[in-house]
Amino acid sequence: MKQYAIVPFAAAALFLLASCTKDPIKNLNADENRLYITNRDSSTNFSSFKTFSISDSVAIIRNDRQHEKTRDAFDTAFIAAVSNAMVQRGFVPVPKDQNPDLGINVSNIINTYSGYVDYGNYYNDYYGYWDPYYWGYPGYGYYGSYIGTYQVNEGVISVDMFNLKDAAANGKIKAIWNGVIRGTGNDNIANISSNVKALFDQSPYIKVTQ
């Protein structure tokens, strides 16, 4: 599993500035404070997929459990931005009942914890987050093949991508990509476009090969 964690330049420069200022993080503006993390299943050939469907609402997860789904102005705009990014990469959006190759969920995680997660166990234990019923696979679990680290001290927006194309053959829905946005202003509707762009810029492998 390949993992990427891109820190804005100003944040990375903290290591250089630490010797000449007591608290350099106070000098960061809201844009420089945000962190974008992406993880992918390195065995997946993303160009083998052509179509996708994205959930029409955002899951709210508090204390490791899904509490509700919302669809306010922010949720609608964020979902649209992710969908547009996929279209720009050559994928075709289709309704969830038209056998999409990929399923995409967006979640708002509101917790305070840190550690690591083995996605192979994570999706088996907590697949209720991602609602297999929504994708037409009742009774299916999720599984993944990568381990990711996390540290959440505020609301975090998570975008998860699943392989629906091979779900029937595998008996489970495989998690193949995850993008996380954390930091000040990640819930500001004005930042949606740049936030989603940062995740996809960090993931050039998500594209349809002509």
C-alpha cells in the first residue's frame, strides 16, 4: 500500500524555522494550516474503471459510529466537486442502480483520537459507515489492503472510493482509495474546490486511460 501525506510548503518549513521562532505554527494562515492525506490500494489499476456513482449525502461519524446522513448546501457542493473531479479524469457518472464500476462516499468525522488503522479489519468491523445497502449489496462487508495512520482533533472530511465492479465476484466491496482533509477551514464552502483539487492533484493515478 502506498501512502502519501502532502503538507503545504509553509507547514513543512516549520522544521527549518523552529530554531528561530518559539511557535511558528502561529504564523500559518488558514489555507497553509490544512493537511491533505491520500491512501490507495497499490494493486489497483484505476484505469480499468470507467463509471462511478457517488452517494447523494454525507455520513456524519461521531465517536466511531455513524450517527446520521446530511445533505445541506456544503454537502451538496462537496459531492458535486468530487463528481466533477472524477469527470475531469475521464470517468462517467451513472446512477447507483446502473452497475457503476466505482462507488464513492463522503464522510464528516468528528472525533478526537490518534493511532493507526488496518483497513483490512476497519471495513470489516465498521462497514456500516459506508452502507452497503446504498450500493445494492446488502449483507456485504468491506475490505482493504492497506494500513493508514490518523490523528483527528477536529472535524475531518473523508472521501472513500470502492471497487464495485468486482464486488459480486469477491463477495465484498474493496476499498481502493481514501482522501482526507483536515485543518482550519475544511468546512468552509468557499474552500471546497481547492480542497478537492488538492486530493486529486495528489492522486494522478485516478484517471481513465484512453
